[in-house]
Amino acid sequence: MSISTLIKKSLPSSVKYKLTKFIYPHIDSPPASTKPAFEFWIDIVSGCNLRCAACPVGMPEFSPNRHDIPCGISSNLNHYYDWSLLKPLDLCNFTITVSGFTQKTYAINHKGGRIEPVLKNLVDISSTLGDSPFYKNIQVRYLVHRDNKHEVSSFKHLCDRLGLSFTVYHAYYMPIDRMFEGLEAVPSGLEYIEYSPKLVRDAIGDYRTSKCALRDGQVVLDVDGNFGVCCVESPSAPQIANFLNTPFRDMQKARFASDLCKKCIDQGINVLATYAQYEPQAVQDAVNRSLPSDLKTLI
């Protein structure tokens, strides 16, 4: 029996290629996969210390790289940490969400949050991780609403000084139950959110699409590995099943068939939740024209 035949018959597929490459180094590497990446958002604490309108629960995720799988983290930076613990990791992204430069403004949307530790942590991150290869992958996202536009430039200036990437996004409210409510009237206390469900639905008219990046390209798992329909549903919503016991195709089939998903698509909420960035240019332009301000003018 030849060595190649022995390898094929006796070894698991996960090690076949590495061993074959060692024995036959002239063999070319297998072609890169053309399949789009699928993201797993793992909420390791299943809760949050804040109650932001622009988030269904707030997920201070933390997932170090393992098995060559790209991993990242997301945090509101409201607690102090030893950032040197991240130096050995090769994070593909580190997302920090903010919505103001002063406490008064920051607290409007980041309810229960404090801006002081956020600013202190940003400085500490810069001094501790500034020479790390993944520093360029750290992104500060400023969620823009009616009452915080005047502080965008201050936050951008700070990020520029620290060498951090800075982007702006329209804030919108979650979870999805609140989005459905917002199709008819603005929920109480959320009048400051300009990018509303009603605004987007009025802008897109009869346009609908069954495609949704929040379902087609990602899934949220809780601390026990359970998954639901979507990342914008309420954290109290019942889970569908456990990912560890469910084949990938069955997981996606269950999500696609859910009543919540069908209602979301029927109402055009999936277009809002992805900022219409995957829709035809005419749809994107219609949404942008309906907004009271152009984010490009703020930075």
C-alpha cells in the first residue's frame, strides 16, 4: 500500500493535508475557499452593565483566537481592564461603541454609562497596545443621533491623536419589538433617534428583499451555545436550539422559517438594520435623502 493511500484511509481529514505537505512538499496548497465568511457572535456573559437604546442588550464579547479562526471583541469600555492581556492575541477587530464626548451627552444613549472610564481606557489602550499588530483593527464607532452631533469632532480629534480608527453610524433603537412599534409612532423617550423604522420604510416604499446580512452571514450564540433568530431580537426571546447539537444547515433552516424573520422582511426592518448598504443604489440614495443630516459632513 502506498503512503498516499495509507494517509487517505487511516487519518482524519483535518490532518491529511498537513502530513501530505510534509511528505510531498512540492504539492501546491489547496485553493482558497470562495465561500463567504460566516460570523459567530458569542455573548460570553449574556448580559450588559448598560441599557443602550441602540443595542438589544449590549454584548461585551471576548473571544481570543483559537484554531486559526479570526476572532474579535466588542466593549463599551465602562470598566477598567489590564489591556496588556490582549497583547498575545491577534484580534481581527476590536469594536468600541460611543455616543458622546461629555458625560451629559454620552448618557443620553449609553444609559447608565460613564464617559470617564471610556476616555481613560482609550488612552491606556493606545499606550499599551499601540505597538501591537492588531492596533490598526481597533475601531471606535460613534453612534450619531439628534443631540450628539456637536461632539463628533471632539471624539474624532481624540482618536486621531491616539491613532485609532474612527467611524460614524446612525443610531437606531432595538430590540426588534421596539422597531415594529416604531413603524407607527416613535416609542416614548426615543425621539432623539433620527434613523427610525418609519423613516426608512417611508423612504423605501414598496421595496422589499428576502436577503438579510444579519441572518445570512452571522448568528449570535449565548453563553451556553444557544441561538435565536437574530442579533436584534430581545435577549428574553426564546432560543431556537443549541448550536452544538444542531447541524449548521438545520440551524439556518430554522432561522429562515421563523415568524419573526418573515415579519421583519415583510416590514422592511432588515433594510433598516443593515443601513441599506446591501441594497440597490437607488434604495440607498432614497434612505440617505430622507435623513436630516449627512454623516460625511460630521467628520
